[in-house]
Amino acid sequence: MEHRPTVGGLAARRCTTPGMSYLTQLECAACGRRLDPERQWQLCPTCDHPLLARYDLDLLGRQASLTDFDRRPPGMWRYRDLLPLREPERAVSLGEGATPLLQVPRLAERTGIPGLLVKDEGTLPTGTFKARGAAVGVSRAVELGVRTLALPTAGNAGAAWAAYGARAGLEVVVVMPETTPSVIRREAAACGADLYLVPGSIADAGAVVADGCRRYGWYDASTLKEPYRIEGKKTMGFELADQLGWRLPDVVVYPTGGGVGLIGMWKGFQELRALGWLPAGSPMPRFVAAQSAGCAPVVRAFAEHAERTRAWEEPATFAAGVRVPKPLGDFLMLRALRETAGTAVAIPDETIAATMELAAAAEGMVVCPEGAAALAAAAELRREGWIGEDQTVAVFNTGTGLLYEDSLPGRAPSRLRAGERLAAAGSQGAAGRPTARGG
Ligand SMILES: Cc1ncc(COP(=O)(O)O)c(C=O)c1O
Ligand SMILES: [Zn+2]
């Protein structure tokens, strides 16, 4: 069927049917300016704020239903009507299957949240949820004719964009802090990125990338400086709702750095609601931003009732993904937290480490530090009574802990001499051997 959405005064003509994208325009999140999505954009040319993809939800609602999603294979591409790709069959993909939404009975007992669920994004290609953003961002960059893209990263996004860029045959320039865990650095390098390490944080990396893009005309794929990464990340929200039978949990706890995952899910839920595809009258989940106490600009701004963050001085945490001193999308994150009656919690690094240990020992889940921060935030909010006992709480483990080799919990193994025999099972702990982290 043909329709003619208006794009910044232009009539864009496009045929759309279920299974194709219903993307109509880009819209500035601050001033509302509308732009033609078939051109390469960065920030809003009027006010320098992020652009968001908008879809013809009226038309999609009339032409399709959730049954269309259900008929397709599981994974992020089943929601392709609400993704920006004009040729979804040519998506740059590494096999992004649906990630498990796990019941965690022991953690549920420990935290006092019987309805605790963990969405484990560590099973995605490249080991983190960043694969979702990279799959859509790189695919769309190819459609729009980008040849070289550059991005600053706390680490995992660099590895993911390097991998998808390699798959697409793009040149990818990645700049990350020199403190980024070594496996993540090597993952990006292995996928052939031009990799640079800088002193400082992702903010310092961002300045270097911005300069490179100005000088060489590269496409700047920084968080929210290009409009499509967030579209990939919102599929975490679609998939969560899908796995709950197209219902939403009461609370979503998400480790927040640049904030794209949180803003993306909030946007995705709004789209589902506008389509009338959620149970009538069902409220938005309360969103929780989990950060490290060593870098918590969103927690501070939320507590101060501010609309923007102030740059965090000397950000320091081993949860590399949330070491973002001043996120560009802070105003959207803070809006999402307030409009959903959510909150923001800072977790000390020692608690993050203890929670990694607990998740692995209690559930066999080797979670990343960022995911552990989210789990710890849920536990704290339950203790404070902010989360009720009867609530369904979805916590995101955003990546596998295997990427953080130096931070993995567990006892050091016992070495056997030649011919030495094994002790009875469980006796290692009883013998009080030192743990891998020396505890
Ligand atoms: C494992 C992990 N979790 C969470 C985040 C934060 O993501 P977002 O930018 O969506 O806030 C990152 C970002 O680097 C990450 O690598
Ligand atoms: Zn604007």
C-alpha cells in the first residue's frame, strides 16, 4: 500500500507493507524538527540534539498485528516493521537470536523478589547487547552509503561495531579508554578496527573522534549522534514484552552509561502502546538506572531534580560500560526515569564484585559488572521497599562476564603435583584456600 508521509515539508513516497519498515522521518528529541531519513544525519542541524526515528504507527496498526511478529523466527529482526531498514533481508547480521529471559530462583530468594527475571544479553554475537545497536546501525549506514565510520566507546560498542563493520566491509575507527578491559580491546582489534587507546574516559575518546570526523569526513557513530543504534537497542524492550506474552514487567532495571538501552526501551514501549498492542490501561514499567558509585552522573542529576547531568569528576569503576561522565542523552534518560516514576541507584564497586560472585555461584551466570550493578540495584530497592514483594522485575545483564577476564570471581584452582590425588568434593572451600581475587 502506498502512503505519503510528510518529511520536513517534503512528501516522501514509499510503499510499505508488513515485514517492511514503517520509518517515515527523523525527529529532533529537543526542538521537534523533522528530517528526511534517507539522508545521512548526525545531530539536529538546528539545535545539536539527538534525532529519533519515527514510524507511521497508524498505518502499521491498521495493516499488521502482533501475530505478524509471532509468525517470524525469534530474534530482533522479527520486529523489523519498527526498525529503519529499507531492505531488511539485507541486514548485516551475525545471527542475533532472542536472548533468554531467565528465572533465577536462588537470586530471587536472596533478594526477596520472587518475580525476579534476568534478561541475559551475554548470549548475543560479540558478547553484549551492543550487537543489537551495531546490527541496525551498521546495516543502516550501509543503506545510506557510509564507507568509514568512527566511534568513541567505553569498550563493548567498539567491539560490536568493529565486528558488524567487518561483516559489512566498512572501515571502522574505534577510540576507547586505555583502561578498557583487555579482552574487549582485543575483540575490536581482532575484527580489524583501526583501534586507538586514549588516557581518560569515553568523553576524551569522543573529542578525538569528533576531530577525526571533521577532518576526514567519516560518519560519527557516537552514542545518539547517529539515530539508528537506539533503534536496535529498543528491541530489548520488544523482546522482553514478547517473552512475557506482550505484557510489561512492573520494573525494568538497566545498567546505564550512555543511556541508549534505557531510552530505547522506553521509546519501544511507547510505540507498542501507541499501536494499541499492549493490554489496555497497562502502565509503563518503572525504569531504574543502575550506575557505579565511581561514576554516577545520572543518579546525581536525578537526586538533584536536574534536567541535565553535570560531568562526573574523575570517573573510576571497573564496570567499564557505565563509565560515562556526561551522557549526551541525559535529558532523555532523566525524562524516562521521571515519567515512569522510576529512580536511579549508584552501587559501589565492591558490591558489584560481590554480586558477580553471587550470580555465578548461585545461578551459574557469569554476568558482566554492569549487569551485576543492575542486580545489586534491584536488591537494594527491594530492601528499601521501593520494589514490592509481588512485583515482576526484569534486570538486564547486558553482557557476558567473560569479557572482563581480570574481574572474574572464583577461587584459584588447586594445583596437583604429578601423582597427587583429588580431595573430596567441596573440601577446597573448607580448607580455606585463597580465592582468585585474594579474598
Ligand atoms: C556491558 C555494558 N552494559 C551497559 C552499558 C551501558 O549502555 P547504555 O549506553 O545503553 O547506557 C554498556 C556500554 O558500554 C556496556 O558495555
Ligand atoms: Zn533540534
